[in-house]
Amino acid sequence: MSSKRASAPAEVFRRAFVLGLGALAFGTAACGGEVPAPKAPARGKRDVLDPAELFPADLDLVLRVDLGRMRAQLGPLADVLSARVEEESGGEEALVSQAIARAKVVWIGLRAADAEAGDRVLVIEGDVEDVRPDPKLFRLVDPPIADDIQSWERTGPLGRATTARIHTFAGRMILFVTPVEVDSVERVLRKGPDERRRDPAAEGLVSADLRARRLPPSLERRFPSIASILGGLERARASAVMVGDALRVDAEITAGTGQAAGKAENLLRALREGGQGSRYAALFEEMRIERVDRAVRVRWDLSSDVLRALLEGKLAAPERMQGEP
């Protein structure tokens, strides 16, 4: 295998870790049709939304990253991961960087197939009471959506990946929204959470919830076998915890039928087999796959050496990670 070809899977798996530790394995599917409007009751002024309830249902991937727990359990590796989370969350903006530096938990919502476009909703829980927008860039929205919410909107030209609206919640949480999602988030804040929103488990270092989508027609024509597999999937959920000095990822992929689940299982086993025969074998040493009816379950243990290499984009053969130039 050439070095150019070999570098691609390393980058894919490194990015997949940052964006959900494997939840993006089936995240190349497109967004599909419109999501029905929510039927939840309107939000009362004194109600407090949980972070997971702030994400509109049109976002098909939501990630929860517990930076507070990471700092306690991962030591120096937490700084590496925090920097990666900041980069993927729009960290080119000073206010986002400031909020992430104070974060206990970061939530990121996006469209898996459209991640590069920059549409996202970012929720940060932590010591963010005095994190406020620059009045030269944002103006306060009046009247407020609710008594416990302050909102700012950006003035001047907007890029698609630029923060267009900021909402703060009683000093405990701050919400950054890019232009495409402004109306959807405001609807959620006024009317209540969407029924079909993604809801990652509030546990572990990282958790993710992905709604599977079909590939765009152009990609379906180019990759019919992959398209057939993705088209049969419904949902993928994953979480990661520390077990000793290793990171353990548990994922469950749900398909519409047992046959579709079998195809997904075969694809994962083929990926594992191919990885084990490459210079990236260290990544696949502790990857176990099983299928139960319509669900495919993956348990994946990553040692601290592999984890660091994955985060830093330097994944290589085991001897390389041990100091070979």
C-alpha cells in the first residue's frame, strides 16, 4: 500500500474520534428530506432546557464531550483533545475559544454529510457567566426569548460557518449558532424540544448519536455497494470511557432489517481485517464486532499510545509510536 493511500484511513479514523469516536463511520450519508415540525408543548418562561434539548431535529449528529472528566482522567492528553474539539467547533473565533477553555461539557450538533460546510450548533456548559460577545460585533436582541435567556445577533456580513447568534442561559451555559440554524434553534427555544432530535448518552468521556442517511444520488451511483449498506441503517450511538490506561469505545448500529445489519457487520469486519494487515494495525488490535438481530455492536479498546497518535494525526505502526524516527 502506498503512503498516500495509507494516510487516508488514519485521517478518517482520527477525525471520527474527534467527531464522536466512531459515530461518523456511517456519517457520510446525506441529509435527506425535511424533518417534521415538533409536536412538543410550548416552552414556559421558567422552564430550563437540558443541553440535548437545544438541538433541532434537522441536525443528524450530536456529540457530547466531557472535557471536565477528560482533564481529570487523561492528563496531558486532555489538552490535545480540547484543542481538537475547539478546532472542530469553530475555534477560530475568540469567544468560542474562551468558552471552551472554561467548559465542563461541550455539545456539538451538525449534519454529518455536510460537516465541512460549517453548519453547527455548539452548546458549552461551565463557568461561562462572564463570557459575553463583543458589542462591536453583536447586538443584544430585545425583547428576549424568555426571562432566563439573553440573545445576541451578529451585525455585518456573515460567512456560513460564522457564529450568527449567541444565547446565554443564567450564566451556566452558552449557545453558539451558525446562520443556517438560527431559525430552527429559536423555534426550539420558543416552542420546546424537537421530538426526533439526536440525544447522546450523558455518560463517559465522549458520546454520540447519529441518524443514518442515504448517500447523495451522485455518490450512490459511484459507490453502489456502500450506498446499499448505508441505505439500510437507521441509527448509530457510541460512547467512550477510560478502562485503566485504555480508552474503550462501545457503539451500536441499528439497521432496518436483519439482512441490512448483516451487510453492516460484513463491512466492519472487512475494514478491521484490512486495517490489521496494514501499518495501522495497532488501531485495530482490540476491535470486537458482534451482531444481535438488527443491531451491530462494536467494542474498541485504544491504548494511550494509540490514542495520542490518533489525536495528533500521527498514527503509525507500533514501533514508530515507541520512538522510531
